[in-house]
Amino acid sequence: MPYKLISALALGGTALTAYLAVSKLSGAPVVCLASGGCGSVLNSEYATVFGVPLSLLGLGAYSAVAALSIRGILSQSSKAPVSQYGVLAGGAVLASCSASLL
């Protein structure tokens, strides 16, 4: 399993969702490199689930996948089923959530 690639992507996702979660919770403006509107999306009624910001949930998911993939790198064994299944499950959940938001 390509743990190094997965951990790099998951750490990037962790950093981005941490930034968005802190911005959401502190009310700070969001820097948006796209066409704009990132702040309105982050503050919309769809940006929370039961009062919890989606960016905070994403932070937890990306952090878990990053931790499991780093564990896979450090174990130096391709037979680390907890890491393999955890990374696979976490990646599937993150991909499904991303696909549903497109």
C-alpha cells in the first residue's frame, strides 16, 4: 500500500481542515484562492451537522487516516492489517463524502 503518498495527502487534508475549523470556530475570515465565496460556504446552514462544523469532522477523519498511514510506514510490514483496513476504510469514507459534496 502506498503509505507515503496517502500520509502526505492526509496530512495536507489535516492542515486544510484545521485551518477551516479554526476559522469557523473563531469567526475569522477565510482566505480563498478560488473565485471567492469560501466564507459564505463555511458559514452556511449546510456547514454543520448537529451543530458540529463539518471542517471539525473532516479534521478528525484526515487525522485518523494520517496516523494510520504513518503507522503503516513505521511498521515496515505489509502485513499490518489494522493500518491497511483503517486507511482503506478512512479513505473510502473521505472519498465518499467528497464525492457527495461535488
